[in-house]
Amino acid sequence: MSVPWLSLILFFPTLGALGLALLPGEVSYRFARVWALTVAGLTFLLSGLVAYNFDYTSTKPQFAETINWLPQLGISYNIAVDGLSLPLMLLTGLLVVLSILTSWQLNKRARLYYVLILLLSTGVLGAFMARDTILFFLAYEMELIPLYFLISIWGGKRREYAGTKFLLYTFLSGVALLVAFLSTYFFSGVNSFSIDVLANPASPYPLVFQFITLGLITFGFAIKMPLVPLHTWLPDAHVEAPTAVSVLLAGVLLKLGTYGIVRFGLGIFPEAAAQFAWLLSVLAAINVVYASLAAMAQTDIKKMIAYSSIAHMGYVVLGIASLNETGLGGAMFQMVSHGIISGLLFMLVGLIYEKAGTRELPKLGGLFATLPVVGAFFVGAAMANAGLPGMSGFVAEFMVFRGGIERYPVATVLCIFGIVLTAIYMLAMLARAFFGKLPANLETMPRVRAWEMIPATVLLVICVGLGLFPTLATGIFEPNVAELVQQLDARTVAQLPR
Amino acid sequence: MEWVYTFAWLIPVLPLAAATLVGLGFISVPEWTKRQRLPVAALSIGTLAVTFVHSLLILSQAVGGHEAYTWQFEWAAMGGIVVPMGFTVDNLGAAMLTVVTGVALLVMIYSHGYMEHDPGYVRFFCYLSLFSCSMLGLVVSPNLIQIYVFWELVGMCSYLLVGFWFYKKAAADAAQKAFIVNRVGDFGLLLGILGVYSITRTFDFPGLAPAIQTAIESGAVPLALVVVYCLLVFMGPMAKSAQVPLHVWLPDAMEGPTPISALIHAATMVAAGVFLVARVFPVFSEVPGVLEVIAWTGAVTAFVGATIAITQNDIKKGLAYSTISQLGYMMMAMGVGAYGAGLFHLVTHACFKAMLFLGSGSVIHGVHDNQDMRLMGGLRKYMPITSATFLIGVLAISGIPPFSGFWSKDEILSAAFDHSLVLWGIGAFTAAITAFYMARMYLMTFEGAYRGENAAALTAVRAWRQNVDREGVVRGFASLPSFGPGAMHTDELAAHGHGEDHDHGEEHGHGGAPHESPWSMTLPLVVLAVPSILIGFVGLPWDNAFGHFLEEGSGYHGAEHAFELGHFLLIAGSSTLLSVGGIALAYYLYILRPELPGQIARRFEPVYLFFINKWNFDWLYEQAFVKTSRLLARGTLQVDQKGVDGVVNFSGLTTLLAGEGLKYFESGRAQFYVLIIFGSLLGLVALLGLL
């Protein structure tokens, strides 16, 4: 048997976490952070190795590992990566490393903190690798627990409120998914939870059944993304969570929602998806406009970024709804780009909070004088968020718009208007935080040291890199997206002759 | 000399390299980089000088009849859509490259003097290089996507440069306003590009017009839709070239350093809109109605800009409104089909308006950071070079033969005359107003006696400030300075010392007498004076070398006008007469009878207030858009915080969990949670089952 690369990637963080937890005696935060960084770094390196050996022309699941786990129930430990999951796996690996760097100074119960971060990364990676619905569900639920503790222990003033809210919402999401997965299992009659088996049933699922399950799946993942009106847990979670957790939350955890819709919704129920898609486009447009407007009214920078992050997930949804290659490719691109840009924004907000002691816009101003580099990065990140060409957001959004405009002109126009709204609130925020006069009490604020900018620099470089050379990303998922669209077209045409 | 074409990509890349180098320095060793003033200036100016020479070589080849050169590669592809990038150099591009690199080079040299005492000197040059790259990239763009890319990038550079003095609130507001108004235009542009692509299936400029024509002729696409797409595309130029009603950002953008006003907000970036219209002109001319809209937009803009310019007392604001007005002429030219005339005016305007702006900067520098013309006067004695070049600029823009502006404006008016008498009427009347306000500007600044230390003038200006309310609107006036009507933006009036750039009145007593600027500032003025006088001769009505040059390259042939002496004498004669009349009137009102303007303003108070309040555009937008959107945002937040009430009924379940309701359920009784979840789930399944 060849080396189980994916299992290594998946469980290396878990082993690292266990090791760190079980180390006897006191563990200083200096040791814990180096340990965590090493583990996360090696994991990311392994992911890089997989990416290096990945066959970018194939649409097949690669590096697959299958172990019959509970054969009576048809549950298997089945993991693999394909063009849809590989970019998200890489993004996860990278953001975990960067979030550990972001929390470099943390010394409150550092050992537990890093244990949880590492466990979290196993959960997320597992969800992206899973080729079995139950395995996916387990990973999806597993990621929830560390995140709950990360928010409730290291969070701000209302951390318990936010943690509980997050837990309840995500739990609900999990229940909906479980119901959907179980009913699919029973309906298919193939005694398997394997995605690849379920996606090609002997006889197609009845349309009504598809509608119900797809509805449940969409509902479950809509909480995760989140889609308005199921979104209110996210701003609270972000506001209370420490910077690194916000980076992970916005960067990768939300992607589980959109990834899930593509993988399970479009993958297993293409006929219903084709009929359902228009509804997604409506939700996407509402998401973009509503969350952008809500972002405009915020005075807490972090909450504004949280709403902005919700709004920009709407572009992913529009891309998915378009059901064509350009749109779906744009959705995939936007998932990666959103992970990078919102991660970057949360890091920068974290720096402001750390140095200025507040994130409230009325108390800030003139920060260019004291935090020039953060300011320059913030301008870059704001521009990226507003879809400025030369950065990843533009490519993603352009593809999404191009994919959507002919099928859903109204929803797409509203989404494009979202880039105007983004520019308005991002620039208004810059104007209030960085331009103007520095409040007297901030004149003595600590400055940013060069190394503190490393994580943000990495993300900005990637953001610009993908903006200038989009094929770096599109090359990974293009075959799979093409295949998915082909399947959609074939199945829908076969099923629903017009 | 083929290499000058094949290596044309170097033209945007060289300034980019300079900007990147300085930018990297800023990130890694900021303090050290800040001190490298001369090396950075030398690097920026040097790279731009190289690109200027390169552009000249290209221009000489193009004049010699070299074919257009295009190189593209596949930049992105997804689902059958290929987005190419690359560069193209045709005759239009060659002319633009020369203008942009030339003006940018001179502005950089000028900045060395103007920004000498500014702590942000190095950052300024870095931004300038970045802007040059973006603008040059825009010029060589071979397709709609790439032009959109650079279009946005110049917008970002403009944002950075307008907000250069970040500690000034007015600058921050202006930068933000500029970017957002442009974003509104770009919203239309992006939609338009997507729409046009849905017809043409190509982004390349040469492929657009034939595809559109085929689509229209075959009836595959409703004509109305094509018109809508074209007008959406035109929204981009409307914002970038400050056409009514998206012009409101440009005057505010004068908060940026004056070299920026000259380069970006007069000569190059604002002309990008006209340039884009020129690029897609073959498309627009296929589609009925579009050019008509452009022509009228231009005419209205020209008139509105000119009427506001009369009332301005801030020298830069006056020039800004004049720029709006002149851009209106260019658009009008495009609209009446006089493609060559519009671009010709673009070129001449770039020369004389850059010179005027740099001249105003020299004046501001010379009188120690004052921009209020009511406190200038008599500067000709102190600043001979500046005043002479400024006078040349005034004569050029007023359309006095044989200065360059005369030829280009005459060509536009002549085309408008053939198209519609009304448009010609607006154009000619605006020309008279232009001559009047430019002469007023010159006379107030350079003639008469110096008022900067005149106590009565200071008191009068201070009293005037009482007339402007908090929203920047002049409601009426109790007192009026005796030497002319006018007001400025409240921000400038209300606060002194919120920035180095303008401290009005009080401070410059300390600065001493006005003085001429250093050579690095006067040299660009003198250099620009040469084309401002002479460049008109490349576009003589009876031997239009410039027009032929453009048409050869574009493959587009406008209606050939045979030169008729009678026609020429009629148009040119009447416009010259009007201009001379305008200048004479200004001389009468501001030199011979300086007490009259105030009395006239009082006599026609409603009209005067309408003009000085900028036709109430800003006030209207504040009411209609800014306040509404704030209200909408707050409303959304309210809805959001109260548990997304509107949507709760739809899901039937969020009610229990969302927002404030949540806290009552943190009872800790797990059974209760499960009960709720189970019940809701049942409800949901039932609901979905019913569908």
C-alpha cells in the first residue's frame, strides 16, 4: 500500500494536539506556539506535496483512501481530493499556519488554545476530504466543538452568548444535514454513504424527494455560509472571537457551507438543483445587498468586516446558482479569494484593536500617522474587497457576474451594485479610521513591529498573485467544474425534457 | 525600428518597476526610504523620461505610416470564455502615449520643486509612478477588460493622491467622493461590458463593431438592448471625464496636491473617458441615439461647468470647473461624430490645462499657500514667468488665434454647427463664458495691486465666510467683497491650518512678499507653453494632419469635410469675436469698474446663488443619495438586530434563535433545546414536503 498522504495530513494535527495536550508538566506559551506552528507548518507542507503530485488534468478523486468502517451500515472511511477540494485544503493549511502566527503573543491558556486550533484544522480538512456523507458529517460536527471553546474562552465580553449562539445555529445546520444524508441513504437503497455512489443512483431520485433533501441541505449549509436571514450568529461570533479565530472562521469555515452545496447539492441532486437554482440567485442578491447595507451602518470595524464577509459569500452563491462553467468557476475562485481577503481584513482589524485598544470608528482617526504600514495594507485589502482589478476578488467576481448575467440579469445587477456598496462602506471606514486627525489619546499607542505584518503580507501577496495570474487557481478546479456542469446538463436534459 | 513597437509593453512596466522598488523599500525599511529623496526622484523621473523618448519614437514611426501593433496572450479562461491581455499601439495610442508621458514627465520635474518641503515627498513620487503605469497601461489596452482593469487602477491612484494629505478631513472626504462617484460610473461600465460581450463574444476592440452591426442587422438582439448596453458603457466615461451629472467629484478632488490636479485631474486621467469613447467609437456610431446622448451630455457639461467657473474664487476650483467644461466640449465633439476634433482638443487641452494648473500651483507656492484669488492680484510683477505662461494658457483656452485651443475648439464648433445649430449655439456661448472667466482669473490673480496684505480685503473675505452655511450652501449674502463675487467651499473657509496646503489670509503675512518659483517649477511651464501656442498647427482646418493621422490608424473614417473658407470664417470668426468679447467684458468688470461685479451679483441674486451653489448638485445628492442610503443602512441594521423579522416567517424557526430572543433560551435545559430543534425540524420538513 502506498503512503496514505491524506490521512497523514488529516491526522497529523490531531496527533500534534494530543501530544501537546499530554505533555507532562507546565508548558510555556512560547513552547506551545512553536509546537503548534511546527505541526501546522508540516501539515501545510504535506498538503503542498499532495498539490505538487496532483494530476491537474484529471477530474477523478485522487490520493483516495478507502477503509470499510461500518460495512453493515455502508459507512466507510473514504477520503480523497479533487479539483474542488484541493484549493480549499491548501487554503485551510495556509490559514491555520497564519492564524497561529497571528496569535503569537497569546499567553492565556496557550496550550489548550493551540490544541483546539489543531483539532479544528483536522475537522475542517476532514470535511473537505470526505467522500462519504457520514464522514463529512462527523468532520463537520467535530470542527464545531473546538470553535465553540475558542470563542467562549478567548472571546470578548459577550463570548458566552456568541459561543452558544454559534453552537445552536451550527448544531441546527448539522441536524438538517444529517436528516438529508440519512434520507438519501434510505432512498437510494444502495447501502452506501459514499458520495460517488449516491451521486449515480441506479434510478434517479424522484424530483419531490430531491426538492426536500436539497432544501434541507441548502438550509443546513445556508446557516454555515451564512445566508440572510440565517446569518445573525456570525457577526456576534466574529466580534467576540480572537483575531486568529475570526481569520479561520471567515477564511475557511464559511467555505464548508458553499463547498457543501456544490459537492452535495449539485453533485447528488442535479435535477432539483437545476430547478432550485433561481431561488439561490435570489438569496444571493438579498445577501449581497442586505449585508452590505448592514455593514454600512456599523461603527465597530470588525462587525463591519463580518457583514462584508457575509455579503461577499453572496457572490459564491450567485456563481453556484448560475450552473455554468464560468459562474461555478467564479464561485470556486471567490471561495479562495474570500478566504484570503477576509482573512487579511480580520488580521488588520486585529492589529488595530491590539494597538489602539478600540475598534469603534468614532474613537479612531488619523491612524496613518501611527500605523502607516497597516494603513497601506488596509487600503489594499479594502480595494481587494471592493473588487479592484489586479487582485483576486476582481477575477472571482467578474467570473461570477459573467456567469450569472444572462440567466439572472436582475440578481446579477444587484450583486454588481454590491461592489459599489462595498466601496462605500470600505472607504468610509478608511476615512474614519485612517484619515483625519489622530485623537490625542492615541498619540502614544504602540507601533506595529515588522514581523507582525508577516501573515498579512503573505495574504496580500497571494491576493495580488491570484489577481494577476488567475490561471494559478482556475487551473486546479477547471476540469472538475467542467465535469460538474456537464453532468448537470446531461442529467437535467435527460430528466426534464422540454 | 520595429522594436519600439514590440517592446511597447515596457512603457507601462518601467514606471511600475520604479513604483514597486520604492514600495518595497517602504515596506521593508521605511525610515531609510523616506530619506532617499533624490535617488527616488531621479529613478521616477528617469524611468518616465525613458518612456517619453520611447513614446516619441513610436509616434515618429506611426507618423511614418507604421501599422498598428497588437500582442495578446490568454490571461484567464473559464468555461469557454477567454480573457486576453496584452498591448496594442495604434496611431491613437501613439498620440496618447506621447501626451501622457510628456505631461507626466514635466509634472514629475515640477513636483520636485513643489513637494520639496513635504514630508511625504518619496511617497508622492511612488504614487506618481504607479499612476503613470496605470494610465499608460490604459492607453495600450487592446480590449475592454484590460481597459477596465487599468481604468480602476487609475481610479485607485487618484484616490491615493487626492487623499495624499491624509490628515486633512477635506482631502479624505474628497478622495472618498471621487472613488465612489467613479464606482457608480464603473458599475455601469462593467454592466455594459458584460452586456456588450453577451452580443459580441469578444472583448477585443476591433471585433466589437462588426459583431454589434451583425447582431443589429440580423435582429438577433433587440436594438433597445444594444442602446442600453452602450449607454451603460458610457456611464464609465461619464464619471471618469466628469460629465454632468457625475461631475461632482472633480472640483473636490482639488484637495490633492496641485501637480496631481494638473496631471490626473486635468491632462490625463479625466481624459481617459474621452479616450474610451474614442476606442469604442465605431460601436457607438453603429447604434442610433447613443452619439446623440453623448453630444448633449457634453454640451450640457460644457455649459454647466463654465457657468459655475465664473463664480469661483479659489483658483484651483475655477480651473477644475473649467476642466469639466472643456471635457464637455470633447464629449460633444465625439457625440457629433467629430472623432478627430474631440481627440485634438484632448491633446491641446492637456498641454494648456496642465500648464494652467501648474501655473496655479506656482502662484499658490509663490503667495505662500493661499488659493483665494481675492487675496492675490498684481502678481505679474513678482512672478513674470508664471504670469506670462498663465496668460498664454488663458488665451489658448479662450480660443484666441493662433493659440492651440483656437484650432481645436474651432474644429469642434464647426462640426457641431453642421450637426445641430442648438449644440453649436451652446458651444459658442460657452466659449464666450470661458473667455470671460479665464480672463477674470488672470486679471484677479496677476493684474491690479497685490491684496494679500490688504486689511480691507482680508476683512471682506472673512465677512464673506458668514454667507456659507454648514452644508456648504450659500443661502444669501450680507456682505460682498468689493472686488468681485464669489465663495469657496466651507471646509476651506471654516478652518485654517487644517493643512499646509491652504491657510487663508491670516497666515501669509509671515510669508513675506510673493516670489517666483524655482526653476524646477517654471521650466515645465515654459516647456508646456510651446505646444500650447504651436500644437494647433497640426490640425489646421485646411490641412488637418492630426485628423488624418488618427483616421489612418483607426480604419474609421469620419465624414470628410471639404474645407470651405466661408464656413471657416463664419464659425471661427464668430467664436473669436465672442471670446474677445468675453475677455473685454472681464477687463471692464475687473479692472475698469471693479465695484460692478458685486452689484451685478446682488442684482441677479437667485441666478448668482444658483451658480455659486454649483447648480445645487451636491446638495441634491446629499439629500437624495447620501441621506437615503444612510437611512436605508440604519433601517437594515434595525431589522437585523431585531431578529431579521421579515424573513423569520419564511423559515418559521429563526425566530426562536435569532437576536435578542436567544438569551431567554439559555436556560441550560438541554431537553428544551432539543425539543425546539426537533419541533422546528418537523415543521420544516412538513413545509418542504408541501412544496
